Amino acid sequence: MPVLLVRHAVALSRRSWAGKDADRPLDDRGHNQARSLVPLLEATAVVRVLASPAIRCVATVEPLAEHRGLQ
């Protein structure tokens, strides 16, 4: 079974984020990158999506998981 490893998309910089690092969200470019995973992986069988609980990591795979009907 192939495994795809995706690093989180571009997030707000650490310097500009005053909260916990785990709560640091994607920036606009990162949201665009996350949405681009849907067509990029269209021909790839994705049956499960796992992510770190960090906000930016979950947000990176959310569009793909939603498109595939996965949690």
C-alpha cells in the first residue's frame, strides 16, 4: 500500500503569530495549496487521511478529505 507524506502548506510566520505554535493557521497561499491537493491527487487512491492535530496540518488535508468523503 503506497503512503503519501504531505508537509503542511504555508502557514503564518512564527514571528507574526503570538499564540501557541500548534494553533498557527495557514495563510492565504497555504489555503490555496491545500485546495490544490484535490486535483493534484485526483488519480490517486486515497482511502485514509491522517494529520498532526496542529491547526495548519489539519487545514492542509481538509479539502482533500472532504472531497473524498473521509474524516
